[in-house]
Amino acid sequence: MTFPAARIALVADRSDHVRSHTRVPALLDALRAREGLDLDAYWIPTPEAHAGVEGFDAVWVLPGSPYRSESGALAAIRTAREQGIPFLGTCGGFQHMLLEYARSVGGLDRAVHAENTSENRITSADGITSADEVIVPLACSLVGHEGTITLTAESRAARLIGARRTVERYHCNFGPNPAHVERLRAHGLSFTGTDENGDVRIAELPGHPFFLATLFQPELQGDGTRPHPLITGLAQAAVRHAESVRN
């Protein structure tokens, strides 16, 4: 069975030096060949994401931070969240999803990403301190690391993966600040995957058609010929969105 093409915005500053970016074409081909899911993909650099992602059937904020425009990445995430557009964030996309949610929903107006503070010249003179960092440097780098994730039963991630445990690959140096996790949970965000140390690695937004982000990079699984279940889940949600807005 084939489905109508769905339009997906790939939000990132595309580079051949970012491995996850080079994986995307093969993953799209595999989704089309294996699942009959045809995604009409458009790369949107973060400075151009300010114009919004309205009209797309899905948004995937890919790795590659620090982005050229933090505010552009956040604008794309907010549009997807508020307009019910299926969304996936991986690595930097996960980090910026938490940052957007903290600012827009969690009441943390001054929330910042530690990777971006020096770039933006944010100092204590601006009233911003380390306590405002929602995303902080990891105690140990996860660049090239592979680890086990434990999934919350009945979460979207667990249903898609079909198991309570999964082994995933990372390529990052930043993650969520544990000091803010409970506040974000209290404001409606669900944390549905943790690593061996109990640190948050997956976040979802209940009630949204598809709003999920991971610190690990599912696009790096295998050789790219069998899309990760979370990526397939995004593609399926995109097709459902396309059908709903065209009917």
C-alpha cells in the first residue's frame, strides 16, 4: 500500500560533516521502499525557520548545534507544538525542545542553553546565571557513546520500539539540567526514557499527535537501510497529518 506524500521540514544547518545529516536521504528512501511512506523533504536552515513551518506535515529538528540561529530553531519547535504538527527532535533538537518548552510553558523565561551562552555573550550582568541553564554540559561526553535506554511502559516511545529497553547511539556533550526536570514534568512534559544512571534521554508531550525528542540519535542506528522505529513513527504521523488536512 502506498500513501500520499507528506511534507517534512528538516530544520538544521545542513552540513556534510554532520553524520546524521548525511543519513537522511537513505532513511527517506528506506521509508518509501520498506513502508510505502513518501516524505517530500525540505531542508530549512535555522535562520530561515523564523518564517515558520506552517503548511508542513512534520518537523524534524536534527543535530548540528550550536545552530546558526537558536531563535529560528525554537520558532520551528513552538509552531509544531502549538499547531499540532508532528515533531521529532534528536540530539540538539531534543535540547532545544526542552529549552522552548521551559521558556514558553514552564515559566522559565530566562532559560538558556549552556552551549549558546558564550556565543550570545550572556553574563551575570544580564541577570542570567548558571541556575537558568536548562541545558548543561554533561559530566561525561557522550560523543560516540552507545548505551541502554529504559522506556516508560505504554509511552509512545515504548509502543513504537516495542520493548522496554533499547540500545542507542549518542554524539553529544550537553543534556538536560536535572534541577529543572521536575518543573518541566509539572508543566505537562513526560520523560519516558532514561539511561543507566536514571538521566533523562526521551521526552514526549501527551495529547499532541506526535511530539517526541531524544538526546540519542536514532538516525545513526544500523546502516540506514532500516529506519529506526521512532523515525518511522514520525513518518506515519506525517502521513496522517497530510491526510487530515487534505480531506
